[in-house]
Amino acid sequence: MKQASIRTPLGIATILGDENGIHEIKVDDSTEESSEIPEVLQSAILQLQQYFSGKRQSFDLQLNPKGTDFQKKVWEELRNIPYGATVSYLDLSRKLGDEKAIRAVASANGKNPLWIVVPCHRVIGSDGSLTGYAGGLHRKKWLLDLENPPLQQSLF
């Protein structure tokens, strides 16, 4: 398993993967970046940098997350949420065919190991509130604002 850490506007992102795909992308408040990037992770790092600079809206990476079949089904559905859009946990449950599974869907969403690439930050409460985010609600808000910046009001 190869690993690399890069600085992002939201902290240090650590990417883990191998020739079978990217297994995990996480962010934290550490300060240590990698001095060398393994070849197998270079595309993931480039695409994350493009996303943060506003030049990428979707990712084209081979993914290989560890999880249950149900979790993987939820994570795959998350990838269908368009850039700049949001859905509620209830909407997501309905798209997966069982609105009563909302708690299981929320739990799977919270265990998403592929920060940003599988856009769990695009899932909000039914009332529009920013609820639950493993990386912290301040990061969720920042990502949603990046993807859908507020309109600036003119003073004149």
C-alpha cells in the first residue's frame, strides 16, 4: 500500500492506494506533507489539486474502498450527485430503493473512506441543514461553497 500526503485548503489530505485503486482519502489537521509522491497516487493528487483550484468537477480514478456491499452501494450512489448539487439523506434512501433505510444510509455515508472523490459532503438534512460530516461541518460548508459559491450582491 502506497501513501502520500498533500496540503489542501482544508488541511492535509492523505491518499492511500495501490495498483488496484485508491483505498482511502482522508483529511486532518496534521502539518506533514510527503516529499515524494508514489506514481500510483499521482493522478489522484493531480485531480484533487484541480478540484481545489476550480478546474475539475468530477474524478476519473480507479477506486477500491473497503466496505460492506451495502456501503459500497451507497458510495456508488453518492458519486451520482452532480457537482454543486445537494440531496437529503431521505432522497438518497429513496434513490437506493428504501426510504426506511435512512439511518443505514446515513451511517454508510459517514463511513465513506474517499473524501471528496465520493462526495458525501453533498448530502444534507431534509430541512437543508448541514448535518454530520466526518471532516467537520466547517469543511462541509467550505466544500459546498466551493462548488456553489454564493452570489455576490451588487452595492449599486
